[in-house]
Amino acid sequence: MRFKVSDPKHFALTSAILISLVAVVVSVLMLTLLNTNILLPVLLAGIVVFLFAYFFLKQVIESFIYDKIKIIYKTIHSLKRSKDDDKNKLVISGDTLDMVNRQVLEWGESKTREIEELQNSAKYRRDFIGNVSHELKTPIFNIQGYVLTLLDGGLEDPSINKEYLLRAEKSINRMIAIVEDLEAISQLESGELKLSTTRFDIIGLTRDVIEFLEIKSQNKNVLVALSENYEKPLYVKADKERIRQVLINLVENAIKYNFRQTDALTKISFFDMDENILVEVADNGVGIAQQDLGRIFERFYRTDKGRSREQGGTGLGLAIVKHVIEAHQQTISVRSSPGVGTTFGFTLKKA
């Protein structure tokens, strides 16, 4: 059986009673053996022993054991100090040891979570650095190859000099796009990039995006259109240029990854959701496997790395889309079935 010390007064009282009883029993036995009848002095002595033991033990526990506990408690508690200093004071009470035990367990759990988060962050940084180096390596090696070819005599060959310079320019533009997208994500994450919120017609903006991507959609034989003939404007409150960027990224992805020979379609729909407007960009392209859906918003994540790089892009488009929508305090979601198509949906505040 365990004896639990949860209150110094209770512990001192219990111990003092036990000591006093032992002293009284021993005294009675000794007096019995000596045939002496002085019961009253024995009882008085027992009371004195009880009082002395009680106050002595209580003082020892509070001044020694609990002082040590206070030091441990304050050390742990100082690591998670709140603004209210009164809450940080330890007062001796019946549940002090239980409370300190809870604090120690909570502190241990929080430190375990912090270690796990640090390990995950370290893994994420390693993956991120590896992805950045891999994405930059291809255009850098391409530029190096073109320049070396030109230096080795290709510059004097009119059949290849202009073509290789154009290819080098294309690789340089790809590197610039990667750096600009990384900078945009960094600014969105750190809050440095402030949103310029205005009231605008989301349907009108979508029509502008469709017109902007018309040549790309025609080259891929993909029809991009609104799901119905919206006659009235639909006003939202957001950063117009950032939402334009979101729409361009989503529609451009829908065009790139639709490999149907016929009836390739991307449609944009709008739904009234009380305080918000839901915008959906749906295609009937290749779709995304279930195991990839949870990661498509990660930087540089590609479901089909070889084919994705052939289609161009930085691999950062969906990461930017997610950060822009979240910067508006809104949500974005995706649902998809391989071979059927993909639908991205995001909300905007109704104006």
C-alpha cells in the first residue's frame, strides 16, 4: 500500500498521531511492567509528544521538501510564463504535489511535441533545399551547355547561335520565375506582403483570365468557359491582382494537365455561400491520385515529376494559391479522381 503525501498538514497530523500512540503504548507497557499507576502523566506526555511531532514534522516538510518542489515548479513554469504573474505563484495547498506533477507531465509532453515539430521542420528544410537545388540545377546546366557550345565555335554558326541563345534565355526566365515565386511565398508567409483589398466583380475578372489564357487553351484544344451565362456581376472583397494570380494558376494547371484529344474542358462556377462566394475551377483531365491530394499544395511537389517539368512551371503555383487564399482568411479545397478530373474550390468574402 502506498502512502501518498499530498498535504503537509495531513501528513504531519497522521505522523504525529502515530508517534504519540507509539509513545503512549510504550509508556503504558513500561509502567505495567513496573507496576506503577501514573496514567495521567503518561497521557499528558503523549499530548506533548503529539504536539511537538506535529509542528516539527509540518515545519520540516514545508521548509525543506516543499521549498525544493517550489524551485522545480518555478523553473518549469517560468518556461511557459503567462502575462498574468499572479497565476505563476505557487501556494502550498492540499493538491500542491498533484498540481506540480501535472505541470511536470504537461511540460514533458509540450517538450516532446516541440522536439517532434523541430524534427519535422528539419526534414522539411532538407526536402525544401533539395527541391530548390534540383529545380535550379536543370536550367543552370542547360545554360552552361548552350554557352559552352557557343564558345566552342557555335557562335559563328548561324544555324545554331540564335537558337541556343533563345534556349538560354528560356532557362534564365525559368530561374527568374522560380526566384520570384519563392520570394512571393516568403512574403506571404512572413506577412510582409500586404493585401490591397478592394471591391470587384469576380465574374468579370474570371472572363479576363479566360481571355488572357485563350492562346494556351487553343494550343492544347481545351475549352475554358464559365459554367453558365452569368448576366449579373458578383462582387467580392479581396486583393484583385492576387486573386487574378490564383485564377491564372488554377486555370493554367487545368489546361496543362488535360491530355484529352477531344472534349477537353475546364469550367469555372460560382456559388453563393451566404457571407462568402465559392469559386470552383473544374476540369476533365488526368486527375490526381488519392495519396497525392494531401501534398499538392507543398512547394515543388509534383504528382508526375517527369511530365510536370515538361509542361513548364516552377512547381510553386499551388503553394502560392494556398498562401494567397489563406492570407484572405479564406479556405481552398480540392477533390479529384484519376481519369475523371479535378476540381479546385476556394472562397472569397462577399462584398
